[in-house]
Amino acid sequence: MIPTMNLNDEQQNAAHYDGSARHLLVLAGAGTGKTRTIIGRILYLIQHKVPAERILMLTFTRRAAKEMLLRLQNHAGKSADQLTAGTFHHFCLQVMRRVPKAFKVEDRTVIDRDDAQSLLQLVRGELVKKSEKRDFPKAVTILNYISYAKNCCIELPDYLQQFTELDDNTMQRITDIAQQYDVRKQQRRYLDYDDILHLFVQGIESNLKLRSRIAGLYQHVLVDEMQDTNPLQWRILQALSSAKLFCVGDDAQSIFAFRGADFRNVHEFETRLQNATILKLQQNYRSTQPILDIANWLLEQSDLQYDKHLVAHRGRGLKPRLLDFESKFDEADWIATDLQLRHENGAAWHHHKVLVRSAWSAKTLEGALIDRGIPYRFVGGTSLLEAAHVKDLLAMCRAAISAYDELAWIRYLKCWPKIGDVTAAKLVQQLIELSPADNPLEVIKSNLPKREDIQHGIALIQQYRSEPQIAIKLGAEHLSKALSQRYDRWDSRLGDLRLLSDLANRYKDLQGFVEAYTLDPVSNSEAEQAEQDDCVTLITVHSAKGTEAPVCYCLGVQPGMYPHLRSLGDADSEEEERRILYVALTRAQDELIITRSGDDNRTLFHGGSFVHSVGSSYFFEYLPVKLVEHEHFGFHSGHGGGSVLDELLDFE
Ligand code: ATP
Ligand code: MG
């Protein structure tokens, strides 16, 4: 007998739903147990004799999928093992790898955003004259246009017409560049992230037999974070809707519009699908009421009707603190001191999360933490697998897998001394013209007869393709000859490469490993390794979705950050910024500490009914005093932190 989860009546109604509707959407606020209800649903299904292999669970990150699988295994043991779980990208790729011909993805290598941008940069370089380069949209911008149009299922020219103010000529040329980018990807056997979803949808929509075979694999499809799915992902769900869909989401937490997320997938759930219904959850189990009060207030200020009022099952607790600092250095210093004090008083480091708007805005705090030796990990910024030396090793693996992988070959060749752009480009040109039967090592041998090391590295990896752990370990040692001169602190970098080899242990073949890590570098990196370590988590709000911690600091809640400068002037983007702040505030379980800093962040008046300060965050401009404990640090006119030396300031 599989033990069930502890669920309240509403959650149980959803998890044990057996009514007449085929498809279910659980629409509910933060911390109301949506993710828990998905797990409860799966346990219920397994208990009621649905074979686990007939269940598909789609999540927003692989980290989330892994955490949920772990919780399922805790309850259901081995019976949960056969479940398919992962992101949309991960799922589509797994399917396409089984039937590559049907999807036209034989021999295709997955490339990450950085590589996609490098490739587009090459194409842009060829199609845009030098004299125009400065004013023409950058590669990253063009890639965003292409990606957004694809994810929203809009033709690129239509997208450019509708959403940009570019002139006709520029639009035409961007379309040409996009076409050429596609050609280039095909020649080099590349798949970028968006192609994974796009080709999957094309494949199943154009081949009904294939579609019904794939859809027939699953009886139940469960989707977490439904509010962040985009139109392309919606089409995937539609194609799978011969299974029963069980989706959970919160429209107030929709924060991925910039990637094409469309919360109509939530709002129109009932009308777009036949025989669908919506259930709600009311009680929040994560936080105490004062934390929810400020989150509720934030949504109430919006012109949109979110129709959310979170009520804490846990009842009263500490009021959130709102702390003003003179500068970001004071702010960082205070947080580091506070963390240290809590730790000295017996709190574990990992009970603390610092939520930041961007990796960049965490830099000052990182400095303060390092200074005091406070252990931390960063989630959501550059991860181990995006570090240059790791990318070099992965490029070596990719080159060994595919002779057509232009970017990987260039990167690998350039690891070696005295090989620059010109030599690398010449060699690569020859490699990608090879027929599949030819051996790329012969080409290298005839071009660089005295550089045996270069061929040897590739041959070594090829030899161990089915033992990725050994391939990576030997590859790292071999590459060390080329790289130890190039990078500083080589010993610690070699340690990273060994770590990579340990991670590869779980994969049956090298391509699977490289692919998994190209798809989702963040969740596989330090975050996974350091999970058991006791350390403070610094995390971007976008990565913190779905997570929680007893004590949360929201850093830099000031204009320019919330709302982000980028969003100003565009009503939809500003509204998305409100939701980002909402996600940040609702991560805290027991204590929420909101900090802000800035030279013009001086309080205008005390004792009024609003926590009002010049340049205060736009969202908190009229924050009622009663919702927070408001304190100032380091203002010579204010409380606390002032120095007697400040008395010298008016000396003339
Ligand atoms: P988010 O919107 O942030 O993704 P969510 O709605 O998915 O949140 P969960 O993460 O599932 O919420 O739950 C929030 C917290 O409340 C978790 O710690 C969870 O274990 C706890 N919780 C949820 N329901 C119950 C319950 N019925 N009994 C006890 N604890 C619960
Ligand atoms: Mg959740």
C-alpha cells in the first residue's frame, strides 16, 4: 500500500479527482500546495493501478523535476521509477532521439544559447556590411526576435511588423539573416533550443500516425507552472490531450513573457479544451500571515484582477522588515552580519535565501560573504558548465561526436597553442564538407601532421563514447596539456573537470550526457553538488520559482530593479515586474527582510501613513506603514548606524 500525502480537503479534491471532466486546471496562489497536489495526484494514480510509465510530468526546470521525483520515491519507492519527468525541451528531445528520422533530427547536435548566438553572429557578419554594423540590430537582439516569434507561433516577418518599429529594409534583412541561420544550422547538423520544440510540433502535426503513437504512450500528463508555458508548448499539450491533462499554475506568478509565455494558456484553459474544468486552492501553507499581507497588498494595487487573496494556514508571525541603507555596500554588509549572527545563534546556513533581481545585482553581497567566509552558492547566473574551461572540454566531446559541429571544432582547435581563427576556420571548412563515411582525423593529420595531440584527444574520446565517465576523465587529462598554460588556477579548474566526469557517471553514452548538460546547465551544476552542503543560497527570482526558505532577504527592492529599468514605459512589462516582486516576496516561510539602498533613497517624512521615500520602489511607494517594520541604517540624519564623525560633515 502506497502512503498518501497529507492534503487538505481542497487539495485532495483535486488530487483524487474522478469527476466527469477530462482535463483539470488547478489555479491557485503561491504556496497553496499546487506542486504538492501534483505529487498527491501521481501517488493517487499509482495507487489506482495506473502504471507509472503511463504518466508524464512536465516541469519548468529539471531541478524541479528531480526534486519532485525524489519526493515521489520517498512515498512510493520503486513504483515511481518508471515515470517520465522533465522539462518540455527534455521530453521532446527524448522522444525525437527515439525516432530521429520521423522528426528529421538524425545526427543533430543540440547547441546552447551562447553557441546559437555565435552562429548567428557569423551569419550576421557575412550579411551586414562593415559600415552598417554599428547601427544594425545585434546578434543577440536578432536571436531574441527569432526565438520569440517561434515560441509564439508567429512568422518572423509578422512578428517584426507587429512588435518592433524597424524599417522595412531592416526587417527584410533580419528575415534573410534568419533564413541563412537556419541553412547554417542544417549544414552543421545543429538544433537550437527553440528548434527542439518547433521540430517536435512540426513532426507530430504533420504525421498523425506518429502523433497518436506518442500521445498513446501516456494516460496522464501533469504540468507544473502552467502560467509560464508558451503557445508552442500549448500545441504540444494539445497534441497529447488524448491523455488526461492535470495542470497547476498561478497567473500572478507569470514571469516569463520575455520568452513568449502566455497566460491565456491558463485563462482560456476551459474554453480551449473540450471537457475541462478549473479548481481552486485557498490556503497558503508556506508563510505566516504578515508575509502574505504585503504580497496581497502588492497585487491589490494592480489594475489587473488577479483575484488572489492569500490566507495563511499557519496564522500570525513576524512582520516583514523593510530596511533602507545609504549605499549598496552598507546593505551587503548588514545582510552578511545578520547571516553571521543567526548562524552563531544556531541557525543553519541553508535556511537562508537571498533573492536578487539579476546576477549582477548580487556582486556586492558576494564580496561581503566571501570577505567573512560565509559559505554560499549562486543559482541562476553563470554556472560551472558555462565556465570557459568546461565548455572547452565539452567542445572536445562534441567534436568527437560530430565532424559537422563547426563551433565545437573551432573551440577545440583553438585550445591548442598557435592555432588561431584562420587555421581553425580552414580546417573546419574541410571537415564540414566530409561525407559521413570519412574520418575527420585524417583531415587533421594531413593539415597538421606534427600536431598529433590534437587528433589523439579526439580519438581518445571516440574510443570511450559508451563510457562517458572515462571519456571525460581521460579527455580532461589530455586537454590539460593544452589548457594549463592558458588559464590561471589550473588545479582548481581541473577539479571542475573531474567533477564533470563524476556527473557523467549516470549516463550510458557520451552524447546523452553532453546533450543533457547543454540543455540545462544550471540545475546540473554546483546547485546539485552543493545541495547537501550547508550554505546560504543566492538566487535570481526567476530561478527561485516554486522554492521556499525559512528566512528570505529580498535585496535591492528599489527603482531600477523592481521595476527593472528595462521595463519602464511599457505597461505590460511593468506589470510583469510586479509579478516578479510577488514571486520574490512569497518565497519566505517565517521571516521576510526587504532591503533597498541608493543615494537618493532618503526618507521624505517619518510618522506619516506611508513608507514613502524619494526614489522608493515604485511598487512600494504607497506601502502602508502597518505592513512592515521600517528601519534606516547609515543615514546620518536617521536612526542607528550613524557615526559621531558625521558631526564633522558640516565643517566649512
Ligand atoms: P508556488 O506557487 O510557490 O509554486 P505551490 O502552490 O506549488 O507554491 P507547494 O510548494 O506545493 O506550493 O507548497 C508550499 C509549502 O506548503 C510546502 O512546504 C508544502 O510542503 C506545504 N504544504 C502544502 N500543502 C500542505 C498541507 N496540506 N499540509 C502541510 N503542508 C503543506
Ligand atoms: Mg509550486
